[in-house]
Amino acid sequence: MKKQLINSKKRFRDFLEASWEEQILWWIKDNEMKTEKDISMEFKDRRFLEDIFNDWSPIQTCRKASQIGFSTLEIIKSFFAARNKGWNIIYTLPTFGDVMQFVSSKVNPIIANNSQLSNWVKEKDTTFLKQIDKRFVYYRGTFSKKTQKEKMQSGVGIMLTSDLNIHDESDRSDQTIIEQYESRLEASQYGGKWYFSNPTVPGTLTQKLWDKSDQKHWFIKCPRCGKLQWLDYYKNVCKEKGIYICQKCKKEITDDTRRNGFWVRKYRDKEISGYWISHMMAPWISASKLIESEKNSTKQYFYNFNLGLPYIGSDVTVDAELILKNVVYGEPNFKVNNVIGVDTGLRMHYTLGNKQGIFKVGVTTDWDEIEFLMKKYEALAVFDGLGDLTKPRKLRDKYRGRVWLTYFKRDKDQPDAVKWDPDKMAVYVDRTKIIQRVIDEFVDSNMKFYVEPEELLDYIDHWKTLYQIEETDTIGVTRKVWETSGENHHIFSTIYFYLGLLKAGRAKVMNWSRPAEDLAHDPTAFNIQEMIEKNQFQNSKDWRK
Ligand SMILES: [Zn+2]
């Protein structure tokens, strides 16, 4: 095999020293392989693909932005593996129509443009099947007109056996059918499953796998200050200047710096290999291009196709993923502008935190506990203005200027407005708008939780009761309104907490940046240097351990 792969003898020794996994890149480079567009494959701008070419982990998942060369990578890898590992491979796309287009516009041109491959694929070469030696790559769609029940029974009528299933555009494929393809792997020692897709919403197979994966992020090192950081649109793009900047020193980040990044696993003890590819690591895509896309396209589009992230819009319900993705491991700074939001009643549900995030959620029947928390954390308190107001009013009078009562009121003229009345210590706000705003903060990862996931189970259940209905008002205007279908107290304790943040803080949550001294506590900052120096993160879930 090795002799077949290498044309140039002088590189033979280097090649021998390369591991099997690394040989695919040698093979591509030595054969000057071409893409479907008959352009030589290059890795200068696509350095982030090199490690993925070399990655032969059985279970892989990649959430990715559009047009970054990933399908080409999978096509090449599938042929390489069929030939050199002797694998049968099933390659799926959402529909059979997609398969026909994909094979004619991508697979066939790649075979035609590379004599290596066209020599391999001789015996059988159809749209749905390519034969390589004694092995096959099968191309299949996932959607059919069958009912869910028929699908379960049919097993998609697949008699094929496979060593590797590659699921292209997996988020847009029939999730039941994809799962059924797993049964085709049972006889295989390798039993590989590779998922990749432009994401849609959280909770698809691909995104669930990502959550369980080692979650590789693309890191860069700032040439000026040396700060290691993963590229984050909301931290690395300066919208005023239209450039990429360093999160720490705010100096410009060049295309070369973005190009010369490297993958860092977030978690070390995971079997699933996960990649997240955004347009920020594509050196040919400028910051201004991304800013333009954010302005001109829907949030769903921007997240899915530019940032390579799933997005949950206002027409979707809130699920556990949305909350759990915001959980960070570490300790917040308890000393700055704390706020407690309390949904009152026989049992008081509270949410406590500050602009770094929420660090306590709980429930109590004892008003003294609420007062104790207010005192301990010097917290501003926001309560609801409904029901028995005896105790809230008492606290309001005792802690002057620190206790606010919330009233929901629809403001047709200024629906986004939050109105504060310091005479009555009352705050007026549109219920649906403020719920949406908090959900958006979750979506944008601006609302963090410094709380163990196990302690968030009830909290999440409350959020899950949210759903939307269309409501037409007296003047005939229709709008979407959030409703809840069960215990919702933690939704509202969070709303009151969020209102408190708007009052206590000096800026909006979204524009707020952490004080430097807090950064060491922020695992989302992937603060490698400080972590190595202080070795302070002991949590086994934390990759920096
Ligand atoms: Zn810097």
C-alpha cells in the first residue's frame, strides 16, 4: 500500500515515519489531489481541516458553517478508507434528490479530476454505488414517505452491511432513519459513525453528540499579548472597525493569526471526537463580511450558516440544552452588584447572581431566608407585584431603594421599554417581551449558570413549560405571546433577577465585559495560561485539568 501511495522516493522515509492516520495527508499532497472544481487541494487556508483528515475516531461529530470544504474532505476520506482499510461505507444525505445532485456535482467530478481515484473506481460506478476494489461506498437519502411506524418496521429496507456511516447534513436528515443505519454497523469491528451538518436547533443527533464529545475549539494565540483564546464572534469582532480583535488586548487579529490556529479539546475524557467550525476560522472570510451577514440575515441563518451553531428561535420551546449550554464550572465573583429575583407565594422561588451569571437557584417557605440572602449578598431584590404583598412591602420599607415590585403591562408604543417608578419602587414591563429577552440571553450565551446541572433540574422543568400562542388584541393586531403549561416560578424568578440586573448594573448584559480579575473564574474563557499557572480547576468535567 505504501508504495502505491507515494510517488516520490525521497519522501518515502518521512512517510514511513508517519502514522497510518497521517498518511492520508501525504497521499493527498503527493498526488496533488484536486477538488470537485479541479483546483488543487490546499491546506494553507484550511489548516483546520488537517487534523480532521487525520482523525479516524469511530464516532465523530462536526457542527459547521457553510462552504468550508467539509463534504470534499469526507468524500476523499471515504475513498481512502474503502481502499486502504477495506471498509464498506454508507454515505447519507437528507433526500434521494440531494444524493443525485451531490454525486453528480461533487463525487463524480472529484473522481474524474483525480486519476488515483478513477483508477480505483472502475468496476461499478453509478449514482448510488461506487466500487473500490472489493468494497463499496453506498449513497443514500434518509427521507421517505413512510410513516414513523412504517419506518421503524422497515429498517429502511437496508440489507447493506457497513463499517462506517457518514451522515452529511445530518441535522437536516430524518433522525429516525439515521439512527436505523446504526444497525448496519453491528458486524463491523470499527463501526464508525461520522455526523456533520450545518446545525439547525439544539437537540438533534449531531448536537447531542457534540454535547457528549470532547468539543474541540479552534484556538488562536494573540501575537501581541500572547493570550490564547478560541474565536468567539461576540468577543473577537469589533463591529465599529469591522475587524477581528484580541479578546484581551483588543488589538487587531490578522488573517494569518486566524489561519494558524489549533484545535483544543474542551474535555479530555470523551470518546466522541467533536469539532465546531465557524466562519471565523476561515481566513478568507473577513470580519466585515460576518457583520454584514449578521445585519442582513435572520438570526437563525447567521447562527446556523456563519457561526456553525444551532439556534432556538422564539417559535421554538425552551429545552434543557439551552440552559445547560450556559453552565460554567468555576466560581463567580460574589462581590459585584448582586441581585435576587423572587417569585413569591407560599413557596418562594428565587434566582440569585450578578452580571457574570446566576450562582444560586432555590425555593423556600421562609421569608427570613430571602432576607438573609439579601443581606449576605448585599443584593438588590426584585419581587412580583401580585398576591400577598405584606412581606415584600415590609422589606421594601426596611431596605430603602433596594426592593422593587414588578408589574406586567403591555405597552403598545414602546413594547421593549422597562419603566421604573422610584416613587412606588415599581417596575413595569411587557411580559412576553421580557421573557423573549431572557431567552435571547440564553441563546447568545450571555446568561451563565455557576450552578451544577444536577441542581438545575427543577429550574429547567419550569422553563420547559413555556410555549407560544398567537393572540389578537382588540385593535386586531396579532402577536405571539409566551404562555406556560405548568409550574413556572423559576421562569419568573429569572425574569425578576434579569430586571434587577438592568437596574443594578451599569450596562446591558450583552455589552458587559468581565473585569480582568474575574477572568480566572470564567471557564468559558478557556484561560489556559492562568489555569496552568494556578492549576485551580479541579472539576473532572473541565478539560483544563
Ligand atoms: Zn492580545
